[in-house]
Amino acid sequence: MNQSNNSGIIEQFVNTVMGVKTGKQEHSQISVSTKPEIDIKAVLVYKLGTIFQIGTMIGVLLGMEKLVTLIDNNSAIPSWVSTFLTGLLFAVFSIRSRIFSLLDNTRSRQTYDQVIRPKWAPPPLVFPIVWMMIAVLRVISSVLVWQAMNHHFLVWPLILFVVHLAVGDTWNTIFTVERRLGAAVPVVIFGPWLSALVVTALYWQTNPYAGIILSFSCVWLTVAAVLVLRIWQLNGSEPLYPLKRTPVEHQ
């Protein structure tokens, strides 16, 4: 009984930190796929939402750079303050980057619980735990890069890190929220997975330790990409683009 209670407490803590909703979500799923016709409106929404999120987060980086410059130039403020604020910023980015998105980025287990999954698929609780660990690794590696770049934020490694987070949130909208299993396949490959490889390579060039630390996220995203592919195959292999949907008539 104690072990069960402890597991429940751990699960609640992890889901709270990562913002995962485990209860039944009331989604307004009043539409279904009718024919293999691409939903141009959805594609535009994804693109504009992602661009807006990237721009907003880059704006935050710019503001943070100005703030840190003021702190570093003030001899009365301890040097660790700028490092602490930078770590805090990257923690917010890593755990709650979706607050900068215009898209619905609800973290929910509903889609994962309801689709057909391969036998080797990890249990739902594994995902927030692993992502929480990856968030810590992202913070450490990003701070190392920031230090190596002389406390500058508007540098390519960190800008592309922001892009990586934004495309990951867009993928979450497509897969978790809207359950577009076909569109989720190319997006996870050319979005979170590929961008993780690029960011890790840039981090490694800037500071090898940062690249090594971040490389663990590449391993996990490789597993996630394969899992998304298998889920797509096991659930009908719908076209690899967002399908146009029409309202369902309720009797």
C-alpha cells in the first residue's frame, strides 16, 4: 500500500511539474477526416503559430541579454546573479516553452492512452519523467553555451535551441491535441528530431561538454520518432499531412 501511495505521489509530482493532464479531457472533437484532402488552413496555422512562438522567445532572449549586461556591468551585484537568472530562463523555456505559443499545447495522455501502440511502447508515466530529466540537461547545457559565448543570448546555438523547442510544441499540438497521426510523422522527424541533432552539434562545437549533455535528448527523440511512426502504422496509416475535416452531425 505504501509503495502504491509513493508511486501515486511521484506520478502526481512529475505530471504537475511537466504540466501533464491525466484526467479525461473534453476536446471539441466535432470533426472527422472525410477524404484525403490537405487542410491548408491547418498548415498555415501551424506555420504562423510556430513563427510567432520563435519570434516571441527570441524577443525574450534579447530582453534577457540587455538585463544580464546591466547586471554584469554593475560591480555591486554578485556575478552569480546573472548565471542564476540565465538558468531560470532556460528552465522556463525547457519546461514551459508552450506558454509562448498561440497553438493549443495541452499536455495530455489521452491520445497516447487511446491509440494502438507497439508492445515495446513505454508506459505513459515514463514520458514526463524522461522529459523532466531532459529539461534539466537542457538547462545545464544551455548555460554552458551561454558562458562560452561570453554571456550573449542572441547567438546561433541558443536561437536554434529556441526553434527546436517551438517545433516540438507544434508537434505536440498536431499529435497530442489534434490527433493527426499522419501529419505527426514528418513533423516529428523534420522538427524535434532533426533540430535536436543540429542544436546538439552546435552546442558541441561551442562547448563539447554541452553537446555531450544534450546528446541524451537525441537518443530519446530517436525512440520517440520511431514510436510515432509505429503508432501511425498501427492505426491506419492515414496520409502524412493534416486532413481536412468536416463537422459531425449528432443525432
